[in-house]
Amino acid sequence: MKLAPSWSDQASFLRLMVICQFCNSSIYSAMLLVNGR
């Protein structure tokens, strides 16, 4: 029972990291497009 919460926390943390990485890359590409104009 105690392993389940830590595993779910780790999974949600990994998911959050992936989402943050995707958002950062999209923001970076958007900044490049804006600077390119």
C-alpha cells in the first residue's frame, strides 16, 4: 500500500517534467519565430 503513492507521485512528476519540457520547447520556438520577424 505504501509503494502505490510514491509510484503515482513519481509517474505524475515524470509527466509534469515532460509537459514542462514540451512547453519550454514550444515557447522557445515561438520566441524564435517572433524574433525572426
